[in-house]
Amino acid sequence: MSIDLSAPPVPISFEVYPPRTEAGWPALHETIRHLAAVGPRFISVTYGAGGSTGGRSLELLTHIRRETDVEPLAHLTCVGNTWAGANALIREFLDAGITSFLALRGDPPVGTAQEDMHLGDLASAAELVQLIDRVQAEREPYAEAPIPGVPGAVRVDRRAGVDIAVAAFPHGHPRSRHATEHIDALLAKEAAGATLAITQLFFDADDYLGFVDAARTAGVTIPILPGIMPITSPARLRRTLELTELPRPAALAAALETEPTTEGQRAVGVAHAAELARAVRDGGAPGIHLYAFNNHDIVLGVLQDAGVIASAPRILEPVH
Ligand code: FAD
């Protein structure tokens, strides 16, 4: 199975993360059932840079593969890993039946300064894309077809094997050395074999739409999915800004801070994310990717408010 963004209705997808403790599995399985019930094109699972969540990521991905009809998409990071280590990791995931990836450079673990970090053999996400592509091609050679009018030449169909997504940054990357480095990086990732980009979160639809225009002008042709994160409390906003180094969204921050109740703050976050989803779709986005924070109610509420799904389907209890 592979990821198809062309078929209606509006393609949706979600990001979840492996539970931090064993006790977190049952609630996450329940969330996966609810998310799967609205027919997402894929559910992606984060991967701790340096392999900190590796085993649990794979366990969650194989759960999604086994228990749902949804394509599981594995985030993989290369920071701190050797070439041989990354090669073995890709094989392990492919052996487990995972064939869709989000190839990332990864951030140094919290508390590690960038300069103290062993950055590993793969210096960028583009090199990881290339490695995934190569490992897959060794296992299952590309389909080849003659090129009409060019005797002896063949065309390879790269899309037949794995789907490789990559990250994109509407605001640029906080450590970019110049204004268009993030777009050059995206071009390099596409040239290396990436078939899809998923953006970092953003707070204003024009940030996404302007970035897509700039990327297209620079020659990027792969679909660029907008990554939307419902921000449902002032604490979540603070934490998100710390991690992403994005500019503070003044209106959203004020709306969250003046709302006294948890329910009210949640409604503010859902309405803001739903408005973003509507605006990027109106602007031509190929789908909606939601950062779910392992909670289905909020992201399904966003999709309902945005008019993308009619209502969250009723979930039947599992039969044991
Ligand atoms: P690259 O494509 O290699 O770099 C992109 C650009 O980032 C470069 O061109 C440059 O502008 C800049 N850059 C990156 N690092 C440096 C540097 N050291 N010095 C200078 N410039 C630099 N992280 C995880 O650990 N696990 C995850 O599961 C995960 N999931 C993510 C999902 C999405 C959708 C996104 C948007 C990000 C995710 N991240 C995750 C974070 C990501 O690993 C970091 O943002 C990382 O710094 C850049 O990754 P990349 O793959 O874009 O790197």
C-alpha cells in the first residue's frame, strides 16, 4: 500500500508519538481506532533522535499496520547515527513491513549543545532519503521501462517501492545560515527521491501558502502537506514556541490567555486550527496533516469544524 493524495475526499493524516510508559498503550490504541475510523491516508509515528524511542516507534507502527487499514508512516532520524547503523535501522523497519518513511535529520537530544553532538555519518535528511531509496532498491529493484527513441536507455519507476516524506519549514529553519537554505534543502531532498513534504506547524495560512509559492518557484514539485497543530492552552503555546523558535502569534496568545477555563481554551485552539485548515485548503493545499498529541477528540473536532468530516464516526467496542 502507498500514500495516494489524489483521491477524494480531502486527504487527511495524523502524527502520533509512542507512549512514554507501558501504561500509555491502551489509551493510545483507543486513539488510533478513533483516528483510523475517519480514513486518514496515513498515520505517522515520531522517532526520538538518537534512537531513544526506536523500539516503541516500531511497535506502534506495526500495531497500526496490524489493527487498521491505515498506512503507517515511520519518522526516522539520522543525527548521531553511523551509516551502517542507519542502514540496519531501515532494514529492520522494512523487514517489519513498514514501507513509508519521513526522513529527518533530527535534533540533538535536549540538553546537548549542537556543537557537542556527534552528528553522525549522514549530515542531512537528503542523505537519509537517498539511503532509504537505495536500501529499498537493493531489496526490490526498480521497475524499468525502455525510453522511446533512446536506444538502450531505460527509465526507472522510483515510486513503485517506498514512499519517502521529508520535513519542510514555512518560516525557515531556526539554524538556517541564509534566507533560502530551507528551500534549497527541500529541493535537495526531492532530488534525493522524496515523494512528499510535510510542514512544520505555522500559525497563519499565508505563511504556508507563501512558502509553497516560493518552493514552487524554486522548482519543488512534490506535494507539500500543511502540518497543523491545535494549540489548546497557553502552556502548550509556550512549549511549542520554545521547541520551534517560531514567532509568537499575538492574537492566538491573547485569546488563550484571556480565556479562564480549560474548555474555553480548548475551543479557542480548535477554532484557530479549523480556520487554518479551511484557509489552506481554499489556497490549494493537497490535504491536512494534524499533529494529534495522542488525543483524537481535539483533531477530530478540528476536522469537523473545518467541514472536512461530517462527524466523528461511532466506534464499536472491539470483539475479543
Ligand atoms: P535537513 O533537511 O537536513 O535540514 C533542513 C534545513 O535545516 C537545512 O537546510 C538548514 O537550513 C537547517 N539546519 C538543520 N540543522 C542545521 C544545522 N545543524 N546547522 C545549520 N542548519 C541546519 N525530530 C525528531 O527528532 N523526531 C521526529 O520524529 C521529528 N518529526 C518531525 C516531523 C516534522 C513534520 C517536522 C517538520 C520536524 C520533525 N522533527 C523531528 C524535527 C527535525 O528533525 C528538526 O527540525 C531538524 O533540525 C531538521 O530536520 P530536517 O529533516 O528538516 O533536516
